[in-house]
Amino acid sequence: MHTEKSIGAVLAETKAELKEFFETRLQILQAEIKDKVRSWKSSLPLLLMAAAFLLMGWAAFTFALIALLQALFLPSAYSWLWAALIVTVVYMAVGAMLGLRGYRAMQSVGVAPMRTLEVLKQDQVWIQNEARSI
């Protein structure tokens, strides 16, 4: 009884296995990218809010500088200055907290597709072991 496969059958089988191998890796990569995009979408509003609060803080700081200059050149009360400085500090603190929270959320997820890279490293070790055994 002849149990050996022909070269054509072996090549066809190898081609099918390689196709399945790459399709699986592509599916893993796509799933991981979807997870990362979903996480980034939740961080983006925080970063936009942080930018808005920082912009408002900059506007309030600018107003504080204008009020300071006006107080230096005109004999008027300093109430404008203190009010503008308080608003500036509040806006900057809120903007910094939101920005830090959004940044940490994005940083915890990272950019690289870690699961896919781990699977590819495992594949590399497997291929090396298979090559040694031949």
C-alpha cells in the first residue's frame, strides 16, 4: 500500500495551511485594532474637553494680564485681576485633570497590537523548533 503523498498534494496542503495561518493572524490583528480604536474613542472626548478647558484658561489668563495692566495704569480696584486669576486657576486645573485622565487612558491601551505580536513571537519560536527538528 502506497502511503506517501505526491509533491503536488503536499504543496496544496502547505498552501492551504499557510493561507489559514495568515488569515488567523489577520483576524487577531483586526480584532486587536478594533479594541484599541474603541478605547481611543472613549479617551478622545476627554482630550477634547481638556483642550477646551485649557483654551478657556488661556483666555482667562489673557484677561487677567489685561486687568493687571489696566490696574497698573489706572487708579482702579484690583477686583478684576483677582476674579480673572481665580477663574484661570480653576479652568487650568480642570483642563489639566481631564487631559491627564485622557492621556492615561490612551497610554494604558498603547499603540502596538500586543496580542498579535505575542502570537507572532510564539509562531516564530514554533517555526524555529520545527526547522531544527527537520
